Amino acid sequence: MNIQPTASHFIDGQYVEDTTGAPIPVICQMSEEVIATVHAATPAIIEQALASAKRAQTAWAAMSGTERGRVLRRAADIMRARNEELSILETNDTGKPLQETRVADATSGADALEYFGGLAGSLTGEHIQLGDDFVYTRREPLGVCVGIGAWNYPTQIACWKGAPALACGNAMIFKPSETTPLCALKIAEILHEAGAPAGIYNVVQGMGDVGQALITDPRVAKVSLTGSVPTGRKVYAAAAAGMRHVTMELGGKSPLVIFDDADLENAVSGAILGNFYSSGQVCSNGTRVFVQKGIKDAFLARMTERLADVKMGDPLDESVNFGPMVSARQRDIVEGFIAKGIAEGATLITGGKRAGDKGYFLEPTVFADVTDDMTIARDEIFGPVMSVLDFETEAEALTRANATEFGLAAGVFTSDLTRAHRMVAGFEAGTCYINTYNLAPVEAPFGGSKQSGVGRENSKAAIEHYTQLKGVYVAMGDVEAPF
Ligand code: NAD
């Protein structure tokens, strides 16, 4: 299937090409063949994107919120109508099974456009009475915002950043991950078709240097990154030099604590969602699965049984529920962690090997008897590797769950209501789950604490991160001065 986009970039309402930029191949995770090529943005392309976003933003901000919202909601409708086509593109970009992308990617992107489209008309400041005088606040856009994406959810990330930015009256320049450059182009195209003025949502391709060029430009007011912690440090530092606003959605090594009294089937389902969905390439995954000693054997036995239902194969085959890794590089990184797990003495319960003759497939892998100091319990793996750790008491589980530099997500499975709430109150994590795992509806805030990030995406909280308040003091009487 030829999915070569019309051109590499989408700027000022149209596809733009500059083949002098370094070629970036898009490789099919199943056939290992190049299925498309885009070109990294040259300085001239970056300049076009910045200039057009800057030009467009003022008029966009001057429109009423209801008008802006209408554009976003129209874009949501188009996305839903084209869900099949967008899901196939997402599958081609990432290797995730069509079974997943049909329900998780364009649909969640459309949710974000619809939700923030709905909020756009009700963004207000406040009135503060001070005797006869008063202050009012204006909630104003930041200006030109840069979004930089990771490769695991290219459609969703492009929308999670674009929807609140545009709803608040900003323009966005989005740089997708070089590993999955295709989907964001479609979002730009759809927004334009829905009535977004030219320049309001531009997409440029490239590696980290293109990201750096964008975020250090004086015309840029904010950067929102989804990526790893080391990249986050670099992007945050570059933004700080220009005193720019940031949202950092970074990596994790989240704990999932399963108590003896948990519903076993639900706990196993939660651990599957938190370790093997998208072949484990999800930032909020609960990869440190703390299982209380009384339920450990039953948990491992049932997990092994359930994994027999994994069906690997061509991600475009509707019956396949487990796809390849996004790239050979990512497969090799994950294999390295599996080898470390074995070398450091964890018990390999199932998986651990490549699968198939072709394609970047890795079996879903479960390690038991993992201890807190092992590499597989400390580092983010970003692949289908679950580490099961034993524990005895609630206090012990909480202390060990929090003993990490990350703080993206955390979950608990128990039938003890008060214990569940005690645990989430104690978790040092931005996104918590009780008796489920890894759901991220647009209505709920999503984001991390500690090294996992700053700021929140989704929910009304995102509005705070794409606007600034202007306070206006209004005097109703004479001005008193000392002389
Ligand atoms: P990455 O950090 O390698 O790259 C992320 C993006 O940053 C890419 O677009 C890349 O080109 C760009 N980039 C790299 N160096 C840069 C620089 N110096 N300046 C500006 N931009 C730069 O991450 P990845 O491998 O694409 O994605 C996996 C990581 O993303 C994992 O750590 C995962 O946990 C994280 N992630 C987090 C969330 C979240 O919401 N918290 C969601 C998905 C993925």
C-alpha cells in the first residue's frame, strides 16, 4: 500500500516539500520495507512555519471562542467519519494492530477536538471587587506554541496538544517523532478542511535539531513535549533560556499494586492493559507489578493462561491483537533489558524471545521474583516486559512503589475501599487508578510528577497551560499620590 503523503510538511494551509532536507524513511514494522519517505525541515521550511503561525495567530485569537470551537468540533466529526482510513494510517505509522487503532487513536484525537471545541466558548476571566474599584482578568492565549511528539500515539499526541492550544486562541507548530511522521499531517489537513485558518496548525518534520530550532525561536511562547526524560531535560532547559511555558509529558516506571483481596481476573486484565497494550509501548504502563504473596501463584498462573490468547501477526489483520515493536532499534533496546533481567537473576515466566521470521516482533514477557534493585525494575523499558515483585504489607508496598525517580502513573487492585483511597493518596504519581489501569479519557487530567513531567494534558487543567492571565485594575475615583 502506498501511503506516501503528498509532501513532508503542512504549512500555511497546504502541503509543502523541500527535498534538500535529510530523508527520513518510514519503515513497515511487519515487512521491514520502506513504505514512505519524508524530508527533515530545512531552515527555510522552519522559517515558513514560524512566520505563518505568527501571522495567523492574532486573527485566530480575535475570533470568539464559539467560532474557534466550531472549527475544532467540525474537525472531530471529520476524524470520526474517516476513522477507518486514519486507523490504517496509524497502524502503518506505528505497527499497532488495527484492532487497537480503530478504537484508540483517531477516536481519542476526535474526543480531544470535541471536548476542547466545547470548552472554547466558555473560557472567561474573573471579576474581583475592591470597594468601588475592581480588577478583572483576561484569559489570553500564549501565542505560537510548539508541540513535539513521541512515536507511540502519533495521532493522539498531535490532537492532545493541538486541541487545547487552538481552543485557547494559540497557533501550533507540531513536530512529530521522526519514527512516525505521517499521522500528524492528516490532522493538519483535517483541521484546515474544517475551517482552521492557514497557519494555525502547521506540521514540520525532523529530528531533535528541528525541535531545538523551533523552541529557541523568539516567536515561540510555549513548548509541549511528549518524550523521554533525557529529552525532556534538554527541551525544558532550552525553553527556560527564553522563559517559555512548558508542558512535559515524559517517561515512567509506574507501580501497579495487587493485594490478596483483589478480584483476580480484573487484576490480570489490568496488568495486561498496563503492560502489553500497544506491545508495551505506553508511557503510563504499570510495569512494576507488586503482587501480595498470597495471590502471587494464582496471578502468575492466570496471566500465563491469558497470554496464550495473544495473536501476533500482520497488524492490518483484524484478528491480530499484538503487533510488532515500532522499530528494529526499539526491539533491540527491549531485548537488551530482557537479557539483563535474566542475567540479574529474575525468573522468566513466559516470553523473552523474538517471534516470526520477519517483523520487529517480541513475545510478551513476564518476569517474576524481580527485586527493586534490578535494572528491569528501575529503568523504563518501553516494551512488552512485565516485572512481578513480591510484597507482604501495605506500608511496604507504598514505600517501594514510590522509590523511583518517575511519577507518571500508579494503580491499585483491592476490594478494600479505604485501603484503595489510602494507597492513591500516598502514591507519588500524577495519574492514578483504582481497580483498573491505563484509561485516559479527555475529561480527566493526565500527566506526571517527579521526573515524569510538568503540567497536565486533557481536562480543564490543560486550559491553564495554554493561556495566561492578564490582571486589569480599574479605578473608579481620583488617584491619590504622596506629592
Ligand atoms: P524521545 O525523547 O526520543 O523523542 C521525543 C521527541 O522529541 C521526538 O519528536 C524527537 O525528535 C524530539 N527530540 C529529541 N531530542 C530533542 C531535542 N534535543 N530538542 C527538541 N526535540 C527533541 O522519545 P520517543 O522515543 O519518541 O518516545 C518514547 C518516550 O516518550 C518514552 O520515554 C515514553 O515514556 C515517553 N512518552 C510519554 C508520554 C506521556 O504522556 N507522559 C506519552 C508517550 C510517550
